[in-house]
Amino acid sequence: MDLNYTAEELAFQQEVRAFMEEKLPKRLADKVKHHKRLTKEDMVEWHAILNSAGYLTGHWPKAFGGLEWNAIERTIFDEEMTAANGPRQVPFGLNMLAPVLMAFGSPEQQQYYLPRIADGQDFWCQGYSEPGAGSDLASLKMTAQRDGDHYVLNGQKTWTTLGQYANKIFCLVRTNKEGKPQEGISFILVDMDTPGVEVRPIILLEGTHEVNEVWFTDVRVPVENLVGEENKGWTYAKYLLVHERSGIAGVGAAMAGLSYLREIAQDQQKDGKPLLEDPFFAARLSEIEIDLAAMRTTNLRITQADNDGAPPGPETSMLKVKGTVLRQSINDLTRRALGPYAMPFVSEALDAGYNEEPIGPDYANPIAGDYFNHRKTSIYGGSNEVQRNIISKMMMGL
Amino acid sequence: MLADMAGRFVREQYPIDTRHEHAAAELGFSRESWAEMAELGLIGALFREENGGFGGTGFDIALMFEEIGRGLVVEPFLANLLGGTALAHGSDSQKEIVEAVIGGETLLAFAHGEPTGRYDLAHVHTTAKPTADGYVLNGNKSVVISGDSADFLVVSALIEGDQPNEEDVTLFLVPADQDGVHRRGYPTIDGYRAAEIALKDVVVPADAMIGAKGQGLSIVHDVVARGTLAVCAEALGAIDAAIDLTLEYLKTRKQFGVPIGKFQALQHRMADMMTEREQIRSGVINAAGHLDATAGERDWHISALKNLVGRSGRMIAEESIQMHGGIGMTWEYAVGHYAKRIVMIDHLFGDVDYHLERIIKLGKAA
Ligand SMILES: Cc1cc2nc3c(=O)[nH]c(=O)nc-3n(C[C@H](O)[C@H](O)[C@H](O)COP(=O)(O)OP(=O)(O)OC[C@H]3O[C@@H](n4cnc5c(N)ncnc54)[C@H](O)[C@@H]3O)c2cc1C
């Protein structure tokens, strides 16, 4: 394969780089770089900036207002944006719901919802998981019962990321209890301010609020909010899982994390010299660099196959497993780089407007919390065990 | 036995919610609980009889801290073990303070590490300038465990110069409310407390010196050896608890119609975790048994243990969360708190790499 970008690709890279330099607010880049908490307003602001250049929906087909980026262009965009410390896009509407609507939604749904995702009128969250249905998602229990021209929803979703900010949630619900569990699931769009929807926070182990429980009690949803056909929701959800390979490896995030780690290790002292020069530390850092260099090419190879129209396969699972483990190892080494200053943790200091002197180096406070928080990446989006099961089933022929 | 008593206390009176309440209090722990623990003799178990205690061997310390780890106890056992061990090298009146520590009345903290010193024990820049009748201390001490609540600080300083010099390190006992002692307390990510301490022209009398001039570093090595054993045993207790919770979860959580523990992919990893736990337990025994051996032997076993706990502890902590799925990521469920403590112990008294390097320098096991 050709490892070099084409002239057009290089030009695109320059374009994105210039955009980030000009349009990415320093305030946001600083927050991202220093692992501070982003507010809803920050996320909305950044989406609007990206949208002003068409970048927010760059990967969408032209028919839906996108730029029809191919996988290479998406990779370039992702690498440039993360290198500049641009906030990661909120994926739920943009990358999870939109492709489903494009493939299976009605023309009315497409015309109504897609522009609202692009211009930020809607903030979506994803209502798949339930307390009893995690890896075994098909066992989900939340029901939607037809009543005239409404569905009546009852049940509970959980782990709903950013549910506290969202005004809309797309849900997998049970519309048929007979037969195979997969065959009784429907995909439905719900307004979060419908009576009977209640959001309760779940606090993560390092003290942040990013996920929620969402409870549904007799929530009446118009039938036109059903996506596609009743009882076909599982197929739509699966479609998304196999087609969403771009970005899953998180190469851009890994590169940004690694360069931040180098910066920290240059500043940290060990025996009067930068930690970066310590052979023990350098060995660990180099191993990560070796993995990342290979990962970057693995990612390109797999996404290029996507461009060439090869059917998506279990390679996506490889990207998920290797990508998350790699980023977690960067978080781990960053924590270690701090020495004793990994311990202090002042939660308020992660919010904007905190003006007190930092404890120890100014980059130290969020690092350990981040390490713990990122343990989630090997759990959500199909746990790494589930991904390995997919690889085993589909590639080994055992 | 005292360790059994500690175990019972933790099981019966120290559920995780109580622990979180103590941690969230302004002090970062409960004074009442501390008094009760003192009453039960749990603090005394860490010190030898000659210092007013009823224990003080490696095994006494290890057994006690294993229980502390099982309960994620936030009361300041570690800081007082460190401070008390230092004072045990001191004058008779300083040893009397150890008795007050054992009684739960007086609190100590060990103010040794400095801002850019990382884990290097000889990295002391703080100075103690001799005056006619004492010393004047100046310098900065970093991440002093339980430093914000202590009544007295054990401070390391240089008398002759102001650049690190192993022969010049000397320890001093400083009342924490002395003029010129500025403390900034804060929480740690795993629920404990520490402080940054600035010493600005702090005047102490001549008899504030602990041990002899220039003897500081050898006392520090004794203190840190005991502290390292203690936190490794604490990690073992936390590992026990994390493994118990995970095993229970594998048996009760059902997905795909079966308990997730039926999946061999998880069984094998659980098997590895349990094996590593036994390795760590053996490491604790080795280190406890050599705590009062020659410095070389002691340090080899201490470093071997700390490296092992850093490596395998991290694996066990991460796997415990992973095998719980989403629930393992929550504040409300205990396993994440055990994981945090286990991992953050890597940042006390030297991490995996620090001890690997030290093992290499020390050479073969004595
Ligand atoms: C921070 C965070 C954010 C999330 N955001 C969202 C969101 O926005 N929307 C949403 O719908 N969901 C979200 N999730 C939920 C996530 O998708 C689930 O946590 C995930 O599917 C795992 O399910 P579970 O937590 O129930 O774990 P379980 O499925 O109970 O798994 C427990 C353990 O068993 C393992 N396991 C399960 N089955 C097998 C098997 N067959 N073989 C081997 N091992 C197995 C798992 O890998 C895991 O280690 C989020 C989760 C987290 C932690």
C-alpha cells in the first residue's frame, strides 16, 4: 500500500490545519489539552464552528449536506483536529443516529432531524443499554406498546452518556416479546421533555458526571418517531456497529496523548534530569510509540479497505481492542510520569474559573482521574471481550 | 490477636459508606473512629514495646495494614507509623510523643519529600540553619500524607549546605502550628488527604533534632521500609476485597442467559488474578520477615515487593473494573474505590520502575 498521502490529501491536511489554527478557540484547546471539563456550551460552540465550514458533517453523503469524505480524509481530519486539541465531536447524533436515519429513516425524518443535528438544535443521546442488558443487548426489556397513533414507553435505560444535556434520545425498545429476542426490537426517537422521562445522574469512580439513568414511565411517543419498520430495530443497530469503523481506533487521540506525555516527561525531573531521558521511562514510552506507529498503518489499511468497498469485517473489532488498550497505556504512563504528584486531586480545579495555585505542576491534577475514567473505553461500545468473541467467531473458523 | 480485632472492627463498624463519610469530612477522617481504634490497641500494634506499643514487627505491621486495606480505612495509620517510627529513633521526650500517638491523642506526619524530588530519598533541599539555641528551617515539603491534620511534623533538612547531601540530612520535630509553617491540605484521588507544606524561617530549639546530626537518611530508610511494607500489605487487603467482589459478581451477573463467570475468557483472567494475589502475599511475607535484617537484605525484599504490587496490583485493579463492566466504573459501587487505592499505592515510596532500578543496584537477593 502507499503510505504517502496524495497531493489532494496533503492539500486537505493543510486546509484543516489552517482551519484549526484560525478557528479553534484557544480557550477550548487549552481545556482539552489540560483535560479540563467541557461544558455543554463548549460542545455546542465547537460543533457550530465545525459546522460553519461543513466539517461537522464532512463524512456525510452530499445528498444529506455532507462533503462525502472518504476514510482517509476522515483520518486526516481526526488527526489534525486532535493534534490541535480540538474537542472531540459528540458522536451520538452525528455518527450514530444520522447513518441510521440516512439508511432506514423516512424522507420526513431525514429532512427534519439531519439538519437539526448539523446546526445543533438537537443534542442527542443513546439509549441502548439497560441494567440487565449490556453485552447481551438483545435481552433489553424496555417496552413500547402501540396505543392509537402513539407508542407508550415503559422501562429504564442506563449509562446514558451526556443524557443530562440532551433534548433527544434514540432508543432500542421491545415491541414484541415472542420469538427470538432480536426480532422484537424497534428503534424509536424520543423527546426528552415528554412527560414521564426522568434523568438521574450516575457518578463515575473519579467523581465526574457524564452518564445517567433514564427512566420512562408511560411516555407517549408519536408513531412517526419509529425509525424504519417495527421489530427491525436490531438490524439497524447492527448496521451501525459494523459500518462505524472510522475513528474507532482513536489514533488521533493517541497521538495527541503521546505528545502531551512527552511534554510532561520533559518537564518532570528524575535525578536532576528530564524523566524523558531515564532509560526505564524511555523504554516504556518507546514501546508505546512502536505500537502506535503500527496502529496508524493498521488503521489506514483497514479504513482504506473501506474506501475500496470491501465489506466491513471483524477488523473493526481489532481496531477497537488495540486502540483502547493503546490509549489506556498512554493514560497509565502519564499517571506514572507524575510521581507523587499523581495523587493530589482537586475536583473543582477541573472546571473553568478555578483560580487557585495548582498543587504541584499545573498539568498534574486531572491525570490520575483521567487514567481511571478511561478504563471505560474497553467496556463501552462493545466491551473488549465481546470484540474478541467477534474476532474469534468470524476469523478463526474453529 | 490485634489484627483479628482490626478485621472485626472493619467488618462490623467500617462499611464503605462510613468510609466515604469519614473521607468527606473536613479532616478527611473521623477523630472518634481514630480514638476507638486507639482504644482497641490498633495503633499500638505498629510499635515495639520499648516505645509503648505492643507489636512493631514486620508481621504486626503487615497484618494490621492488610485489614486497613480491606476496609479502605482513611484514618491516618500510615502517617503515624512513619512519624512514630522516626521518633522512636529520638530522645526520651520524643519517644513519649509516640506513646501519645499510640493513645490516639497526638497526630504525626512525615514531611520528607520535596517538589521535584520524585521518589529520591536523598533529595533534600530544606535547610536547618544553626542559631545560638536551635535551628531555623526553610524549605518546601510536598505531598505530605495526612500533613494537614498532624500536630507535629517530622521534617528532614540539611544543616551544613543547601544542596542534597546524604551525610548532611538531619530530622527535626516541628509543631505544626509553629510560626512559619504554612500548610495547604487537599484530597487525593483515592480518598485520602495530603498537604503541601512551606517552611519559612521556622524556629525550633536544639532538642527538636531527632537522633544525631547527619543521621537523618538512615532513619528515613528505616521509616520508608516500614511504610512501604505497610502500603503493600494494605494493597493486598484491597486486592482481597476487589477479588472477592469480582468473584461474587462473576457468579451473579447474568448475560446471554448465564452467569458471566461461565465464560472461560473471564475464568482464566480471574485465575491469573488469584495467582498474582498469592504471589503478592508471599512478597509481603518475604518483606515482613526481612524487615529487621541487614539494610541490604531488607531493602531488596522491600523493593521486590513494591515492584510486584505495582505490576500485579495494577493488573488486578484494572481487571476487577473490566470484569464488572459499567457498574465497576461507578462511584456508588465499591470496586472502583479499591482499584483506585491499589493503583495509587504505586505512587507512594517509589513506583514499579523506581524499585526495579533499586533491585538492579542492590544486586542478587541476599
Ligand atoms: C462510561 C460509560 C458510558 C456509556 N455510554 C453509553 C451510552 O451512551 N449509551 C448506551 O446505551 N450505553 C452506554 N454504555 C454502556 C456500555 O455499552 C455497557 O457498559 C457495555 O455494553 C457492557 O455492558 P455491562 O456494563 O452491562 O457489562 P456486562 O455485559 O454485564 O459485562 C460484564 C463483564 O462480562 C464480560 N462479558 C460479557 N459477555 C461476555 C462473553 N460472552 N464472553 C466474555 N466476556 C463477556 C464483559 O466484557 C465485561 O467484562 C456506557 C458505559 C460506560 C461505562
